Amino acid sequence: MKVTAIIQRVRNLLQDNTAVPRWSNNDLLDAYNEALLAVVQNRPDVNSQLLAFTCQAQVVQSLPPGTYRLLDIVDNPSTGRTVIATTRSSLDSLLPNWTTAAGESVEQYVYDQKSPSVFYVYPVPPADHQLNLLVSQAPARIVMTNFDTDTQLFSFDELWLNPVINYMLFRAFSMDMETEANMQQAQSYLAMFANDLGLKWNVDQMFRQMLQGSIGEN
């Protein structure tokens, strides 16, 4: 489905097909880009991809640009050996010198959400060693210069179209909070977005945080 068709669907739901619309195409495109990011932040698996990764000869490995989260390390493709997720405290207690131990294949890895752009491997592999990573990709931001002729497509499986539309509607009504009705509409669409993704949100609290500009991940 074209992104322009999604924007038009949202405009139809907003009943905003007037000569001078309340929400511009750029407003709704911004809402679309924010919706993609919100989906991936809360459900990283939605935009997952298997990635061939080349290691450096060191314990700390940096994820490629554009990667949002590491979901799993599948294996060492040269040997087929699988890689097991572990914790730093576990390795520290069992193998105090694990950060300098070298080997031919990676056996275990550590990934901490507090430092999402890097992960740690044990043992330290040789330079150019290959791993198969399962990662979540950050969605590319869509830019349009001509909304009438643009052909860019929705980048997720269409299974995830409803949460994107509901988040766009939430953002649209959030831009116009002068009436109690619009505030209620915004909160209602935020609740539908959370429900679509299976999120156990306290929507009232989350809505207040979003209005204050402190949208967090869950």
C-alpha cells in the first residue's frame, strides 16, 4: 500500500477532505513517521531482519548504523555453532578473564538494553569473523516532495497497518487539543494503538506523559 493512500485513509477518518484542511499533508506525514517509530519502539520484532555481521577482534562489537535493537545472535555461519545469550554477571563469576579470552567461534553474548548500540562476545573472535544477527531496524523516515505522484510503500507487513493508523489519529487529535472532544479522541486512539500491539499500558498515565513530551518505551 502506498504511504499516500494511508495518509488519505487517515484524512477520511478525520473527515478533513475540505478545500482548506485542518491537517496538512506534511502534518499527517510527520504523524506517519512518528507512528512507525512508535511501533518499533514498543514492538521491535515488527521490523526484524536477519543480518550478516562482520566482527572486530575485540570483546565489544558495535551494531551497524540504523539498527534499533539486537534481538538475537543466531549462529556462527562458518561452523553452524549456535550462540547463547547470557549475562555479564554470569560470565564475570564463572570466567573472570572472559573479556580477553580468544577463540575461533563465538559461544556466548551479552546484550544490555542500557547500551543498545553495542554487544559483547565470548570468546573474542578473530578479525572478520562472521555472525548471523537477528536485529530490529529503525524505520527509515519518509520524505515527500509531491504527494500527488509519490509511490513510496508502507514498509511493514500490512498486519501492522491498524496500529500505525491509530497512532496517526492520536497524533492528529493531539495537534488540536483546544476541545475536550479532541482530547478524548486522542486518548481513545492511543488506547487502540496499545491494544493493537498487545501493550499493557496505563493509558491515562501514558497519555499525560505524551502530552508533556516524555514519550517512553514499554
